[in-house]
Amino acid sequence: MIAEVRRHELADTAPVATDPHDVEVLSDQFTVLERSHAASSSIERSPRIGAPYGFVTTRNTRRGPAGDLGGMIGRRWELGALVDLLAAARSGRGRGLLLLGDAGIGKTTLAEALAAEAGGWTVGWGRCPEIETAPYWLWRQALGPLDAAAPLGDSGHAGRASMFADVADRLVRATAGTPALLILEDLHLADADSLALLQFLACVLPELRCVLLLTSRDNAVDLAPAGAAALAALPPFFGRLSLAGLAPDETAALVEHVLGRRDPEFAGAVHERTGGNPFVVLELALLSAARGRPGLPAGVRQVIGRRLARLRQRTDDCLAAAAVLGDEADLDVLAEVAQLDVADVLDAVAEAAGARLAVAGDERMRFTHALVREVLDDGLPAGRRGLLHGRAGHALAARHADAGTVAGHFRRAVGVADAAALAAEHALLAARDAMRRGGYEQAVRFFRWAGAGPQLRLETGAAQVLAGQLGEGRAVLRELARERLADGDGETAARALLAMGGGPGGFEVDLEDPEQAVLLERTLPLLEDGATKAATLARTALTRAYGRIDGTARPLAEQAVAMARRLGDARVEAAAISAWCDTASGPDFVAEREKAARRMLTLAESADDRTLALLARRLLVVALLEQGNFAAANAQIAAYAATAEQLRVPYYAWVVPIWRGMRALMRADHDRVGECLAQAEELARRAQSENAGLMVATQRIGQADATGTMAALLDVIDAVMAPFLDSPMAQGYLAYYLTKAGEHDRARRLVEQRMSDGIDVVPKDSEWLTCVALLGEAGRLLGHRGAVEACAAAVRPYRDLWLYDGIGAACYGPVASFLDRFDEFLGTPPAAPKTRVTGELHRTGAVWTLRWRGESATIPDAKGVRDLAALLARPRTPIHVLDLAVAIVSVWGDTAALPPSPVFGDLSCRDTHSVHMSGGST
């Protein structure tokens, strides 16, 4: 399509939007105008071709990037083929080509591009109007610049043959000195006399220095049988070029030209709907640039409307019924809705297919593009449209079709008895089916169609929470819980409160919501022993444990687990175990939490509950990471990711890039960390999850810590920590962050405040160990001996555990590394580890293999690796750098020989000097 499209070719416009979501709303408005064409343009010989004059070219003389061909966007191959015609005619061998395609596909634009290439040629242009004209009007326009049209108005000729010969003679003389390009457009509208002259002149074309380019539509409605016969009878040397839509990159280039900016998402959506039809693409882009509101381009509507007007009334009625059914329809359903015999439907669809308005299959039909359906639907009177939708709803319901589709028809069945009730009935079926399949956004829409009673409000709010509409969904559920408590309905109130956290399992509970805790406590006395009470006990235990020391939380969770186990309810027991894990989230219960999470996973899988299985894996990943079991944690992360990918719900998916980013950070792969953070940030936005956003910020801070750029992130740190400044837990983190950011005065005040209040007031939950270790590290860096002593004493029993922020957003290494630094600062001898975790460094030829904590890596032989092997072979034995080579020989002997495998345990930082082994990194 030439970028500078002539304005008079553009139809009146209606608005459209550039937002990809709005393009989806307009799905019925733009799709390919010519689905029956090939996926790419092709040149075909005339049916009788076989002579040496047959025109088929595979040589592209004009290849180049999209939008870089003399102002042309797309059609590079096609224009290259047309330019070959000019070269042949210039040498005295006249050529002809017939351009075929539907309205707006780009025939005129390509002809204009060829005319622009014919510099120094005489160009004659003739167009067939849609109104009646004098005979040969087409030719009079085209032959005028060559002074060859005079015989066509001369009534003194003895006959038509003599007149045609006279025209041919004039053409021979006119092209002897200067070659000519004759362009005849819209031959599907040509009169019989003009077609006869075409037949005559086409036969003498090889003798002229002339190119004859013809354009025509080729559908059965626009191209009459006489015209089709005339075009089919063209001589064998006439080529045929059928045009299809622009390629995706070409569509994007055209959209960019019109909008003046790149918009890949919008361009992709437009191409998907239009199939690259240049006219429709241009119309939509112009509307987007001008008004930014959805609408159907009037020019496109007119093109389709004219074609529909030429159909028989029965065919039009049948297509109207099909339009109500959608872009596709089963023929038997269509017959019932249209109240026609199947034979009549087949006849009507065949006529529509001939007009390029529909495509017929054995049992189904579809519109060639959604625009046809929309024009038909818009033309229906409201009463008839409602009647047809009512028939469609009944026909599809009788065939047990998709409940959502049936509900949609009954919702549009205005004036049909019981339509509203039937719409609500099928909408509820569709909503619950969508919930089972994890289609939560779809479920929200169907629940809203179904009504507004307490049960429907409960299910709607639950779907909204799972769809990521957390604020709106929780507001609906909170209000419902208040109302049902006021009426003494504890069962519904409890279910609403559980749904606020994503269901009984509590995938993402808002523990900062004090009213939720109050409502849960009020609900418990109203409940009888059963599944709902067990789940409510578990949720109440979770809220009691959050952010404070509460001795009742864990026993309450244990009571919930026991009740669920007595009931034999696998789902509720799994949910209760989840709450127990959260009440036992400190470092004293790591092994127990791993065991409990594994039982929870078994229960969830036995109940075929993928969301509970995800929650179990999340708990299991954290427990494994705390123990430094990276291989097992990686396996659980992969399993979690596979399930989350199946569900495709941001609410569940955001944690995957967080974990992957954390593991990349442990490998110092900062490019990968950036990719994971971008993914997690987008998923957090879509999930409307504050917790996800907090984990993204946490990982950014962890990366800044690892790269020594904490000062640059100070504003982010202050913003993230602002809501938690009064929390003893947060003060340990913030003191460390500020110390690493160079804000030593602020950090020192926090350390002194925490020492004044004491460590014992910090709740011993999932954040406790990391908080205290970081507080001690801040004290060490600030020279605060009292803080280091207190923190070292507090964390020493957990020397074999690893430190994480949140649910694994950032890893700060093993507790042992902190204790070694603390001991060195305090001047105390390092303590021996309670357990010995061994690794192995083994050489095979020119490759070393390192095995550590269940993972392995291969490293090419190099002096640095040999130095490391020498250091590890003599733990706690100082080796001077100049002695390393000697040490290697003494340890390994002949370096060409295979050395024994050095086995090493958990060495301290002092043991390995400057050697830093990142846990689990490869």
C-alpha cells in the first residue's frame, strides 16, 4: 500500500481505539476481507496457457525492507513482477496482466505504483464507473493520451471489426517511439463493447511496445458471468495475479505511518482482525489517529452492504439468522433458527459463498469476515433480532451447547418469554464451569449475569479475588460477611471471609486487615463442627499469629487440622495444614514444616485441587530453601511453574519469576534477574497483589545489596519500609539496608533502639531469623559490639539454616557465614558446625566437577581452580599465595594424573580466605 493514499479513496469514517483490549472488543469489526485467497499473493497462468508467451515470474527485481520501495508498504514481490512487464515491453514484446482481488485489497495502489515506475512512458488510465455510460467509455479514457480513441466515437465505420482494427493501428503507431502503459480498472463493471475491444487488442498486444494492466474483483456477485467469461478468454500470455493481505510487518508499517508512532500491540491486533487487507487496516488506523473510539468504518460497511443487496431475499434472511449465531454456525442449528429446510439453507449458503460473504463446509458455515456478520446484525430490527436470539438459545440449549453461549443468546432475546430467567440459569452454569476450569475472569462476568442473591454475591466475590480483582472482590465479600453475621448466618459469613484470602487454603490473605480478624472471631461461635468451622479455625489462627507473639495461634491451627482429619475432608485438612505452617513459620519448625507441606501436597493432589497443590509447593519451596536443599527446591519451583502455567492466573503465577530471579541472583546473573523482575512486576500489576509488589521491591533491594548499589535505591527502601517503621521486625531489615546505603546515623539509631527494647519482643516467625541476622550484621558494620553479641547468641542455634527475605525473594546466605563474621568481630573462636554438609571437587582430564548441596557444575581446568582445590584440600591451613603451586604439586603430585577427589565440609569464611562459595550457585 502506498503511504500517501489518495484521500478520495477513503470512505467516511467512524471511530476506533488503539488499545489492544478495545481491538478485542471490536473483534467483529475487522478481519480479512478475502479468506478464500491464498496466504500470499500468487501469479497464475490463464487456463489455456502453454505458449512461450506465458507470464510467470519468480524473479523479484525490487526486494527490500517493508516500507522501503518507492514509498510502497508491502507488495514488494508483486511490484517487482510488474516492473518485469515494463522491461519486456520496452524491448518490443508487449505484455498483459490481470490483477484480481476483493475491494480494498490494493489493486489500484499497485497500479499507481507501476505507473510511477513507468518514467518516460505514455500512461493511459481508464476506470469503469458503477453507473451506465456510453459504450467504450473505459477505452476512451485510456486511449486518449495516445490519440487512439477517435475511432470509438466515429459512427462512419463500416463495422465493429473495422473500428477495432483502426484502434489497433493507432496503438502501433503511438507506441513505436514511446512505450505505453494502459491501465484498465474495475473490469467487473465493464460493458460488453469494452470487453469485446479488450479481446481484440489483447491478441495484438505482443506486437506492441505496450503493457496492458487490468484490475477486477473476482467474486460471483461483483463479477457477472459475461465479464468472468471475457476475462477467462484472455490470451495465454496474460498473467493473473491474485492479491492477498499484507504481511504482519507490513501491516505494522502502515499503522505506524498513519499513527506517527510504533504501536506493536495495536498493529498485531489489527492484522489479526483484518488479515492485512490494506483498505481496512488504513481505515482503522485513521480512525484511531482521529477519534480514538470504537466504530465500524463506513466505507467498509458500504462495500459489504452493496454486495448483500444483490442477494436473493431468502439468502439474506438465512444470513441474518447466521449473524445472530456468530461468526460460525452449524447448518442444522441455522436451519432451526431461520426456520428453513436444510436444503434451502445449503442453497443460501452456496449463494453467499459465491459472493465471497461466507464459506461452506460439510456441516458448518462461516462468514468470510466478521464485518459481514456485523453489518447483517446491525440491519436487523430489534424485535426480529430478539426473536432470532431466543430461537438460537433454545436450539443450542437442546443440543447441550456451551452454557455461556446459550446465556448470551437469552440475554439478547428481547421480548421473548422467560428469556431473563433462562439467561440467569445458564449463566450460573457457565460461571461455575469457568471456576472449575480456572477461568476466573470469565466466571466473574457470568456470575454478574446470573443475579445478586447472597450465594451469588459470595461466588462473584470469590471469583473476583481469584481473577486478581482483589480490592473489588474483598469489598463485596466483606459487606456480605457483615450482613450475614447481623442475621446470624455464620456459615455464609465464614465462607465469605475465607474467600477474601482466595479460599480455605488462604493463598494470599490480607493480614494487615484488622476487621477481617474481628469478623472471624465473631463468626466462630456461630459454626457447628464441620468443614467450614475447621477452615475458619485455621484462618483465625493465621490472623492471631501475624506480627505478634500469641500462644493460642498454633494450638488453634492444630485443632483445625485434627477436626478436618476426623471429617476425612482432604481439602480442608490441606487448608488447615497451610495455616499451621504459617503459625510455625519460625526457624524452630523448619523440618516439621517440610514434612507438613509434603502431606499437604499429597492431600491436595488426592483431591485434584491444583490451587491447594500450588500453596503446598510454595510452603515446601520455602522450607527447602531454608535448609539449603537447592536441588529439591528447584524441582518444586519447576513443578509449581508447570501448574501455574496451566492455570494462567497472575494471582498464582507471580511468585515463579520471583524465585527464578532469586536463584539467578545467587549465580550473580544480573541480566536474568532483571528479566525476572520485569515479569514479576507485570504479573503483580495484573494480580493487583500488594504482596507481589513487595516481593519485587525486596528482590531489587537484594540485587542492589549484591552489586553494592544500595545507596541508589534509598528512595525505594524508604517507600517500601514506611508502612512498617513501628514493627520490631522491620527495624532489623531497615538498619541493615541503611548501613549498606551509607546512612550510618539513621542505621545506628535503629540498632540502638532495638537493643534498648530487646530482641525478645520480635515475633519468632518466618522473618525473625533473617531480621536478627541482618540486625547483627548492621551492628558489626557500625561497630556496635552489644548488637553483634546479642544477635550472634540468638541465631547460633540455627547455624545450619539459610537466610531469605519474604517467601524467597532474596537470599542472604547461610547463617554460618554471619556467625563466622560475628565471631571474627568479637574475637571468639569459630564453633564447629552441628552437621557436616560435604562437597566434592574432582578433576577428570581438563575438566573439574564440583558437587555441592545436591547440585553439580563442570569447570575447565585453570590455575584458579587448582588453587581452590589446594585450599580445600588443607582446610584451616594457611597457604601463602606464592606457595600455591608447590602446594598443588605436593597435594596432587603429577598434575597430568587424575587426583583424588577432595572432600570438604562447611568451611568458614576464615578457612577459605577469599574463596566465596555461593550456596547452590553454579
